[in-house]
Amino acid sequence: MEGGNKVIVTPHRHAGVFMIAKGRDCTILTKNLVPGKAVYNEERHSVQNEYGTEVEYRVWDPFRSDLASAVIGGADNIWIKPGAKVLYLGAASGTTVSHVSDIAGPEGCVYAVEISEKSGRELVNMAKTRPNVTPIFEDARNPAKYKMLVSMVDVICADLAQPDEAMILAHNPSFFLKMGGHFLLIINVSNNTSRPLIQIK
Ligand SMILES: C[S@@+](CC[C@H](N)C(=O)[O-])C[C@H]1O[C@@H](n2cnc3c(N)ncnc32)[C@H](O)[C@@H]1O
């Protein structure tokens, strides 16, 4: 797909993710579920598809989103794809959640759990324009408290930045993860220079 300024957007190997490749550089993008609206002041590109329809993409910044850096870093599979139902633990203000919402698209959904009131307020504002995002103000350690809001999901993603985040994540699958589903755990390494994504099936 080509934009007026000759931007060429092509599908990435991860379904629902797109890219602009320039030499050895690769920018990743998601198709904006809410065209005309940025979430964190990210760059947007409008391009015409083969039918002449304008499609808007949002740049997915790997410096703002660990999941984006995992995609750029060559993660084998993020399991999140169009139509996926995702439970996202540690949503913060919704930067990464907004891209997961783009990828899941109108057929999928994202249940976004956040404990902090301040981040939670921004998350709620973001979700007002995104019908496939359900913000949940709770401690991910207590899934029983939000089980009435969440259906069974294909993927659980945890980005909690807590020393016991694996344990927090482990409280959730028995409530919400479909048989054959997957979970992703984003962990901080001690020197904080890179944050690899660990995938556990
Ligand atoms: C590294 S930030 C998440 C960044 C976010 N995933 C993104 O990429 O936009 C970690 C978040 O987890 C939240 N958090 C920590 N412990 C939590 C818990 N027990 N339940 C829910 N959220 C928690 C923090 O308040 C913080 O907003």
C-alpha cells in the first residue's frame, strides 16, 4: 500500500502487524482502529489500499512498548492476532494495549487490568474511543474480583514490572485461558538495557 509521500506499508509476518522497511531499518505499525486519533502522540501514516480506500496506520514505538521491541527483536510468535481475545495484565495508561486493540480488531477484544489509579484514569479515557477495550481497575493478583467482567481468552499478556510477576500471572490462566491458549510474560532484565519477551505455552 502506498501513501502520497511514497510510504510503502507491507504486512509483517505477525498477523495484524505491518511494516515500513527502509534499507536495514524497519518501522512497525498497526492499523488504527480509530482513524484520525493518536493515543500517545505516535506518528500515523495514511495510505491507499488496492481498492483506493484510505487506511490509517499508527507507528508502534519499541521505545514505548516492550511488546513492540519483542516483535522487532524477532519473537517467534506473539499469539495476538486479528480476532484474538486478550487479557492484558499491567495495562498502565494503555500504550501497548492500544496496539493490541488495533491488532485484535473489531472481532477481537482486550481486557486491560491496571492497579494504579493515575494510569487507570488515562486507560479509561483511551478505552472510551476503542470499543474493543475493557479497562479493569484491579489487582491482577485477585482474578476472582474481575472474573465477572472477563470471558475466556486466547492469550494472557503480563507486563507488570513486579518481582513476583510470574506468580501474579499464574493466578489468571485457570480463570480465563482457553484450552490451547498462550501466555506472554514480559520481564525486566537487571541492567534494564533490554527487556526480552519470554513466551511460555
Ligand atoms: C511496565 S508498566 C506496563 C507498561 C504497559 N504494559 C505498556 O507497555 O504500555 C507496569 C504496570 O503494571 C501495573 N501493575 C503492577 N502490579 C500490578 C498488579 N498487581 N495488578 C495490576 N497492575 C499492576 C503498574 O501499575 C504499571 O502500570
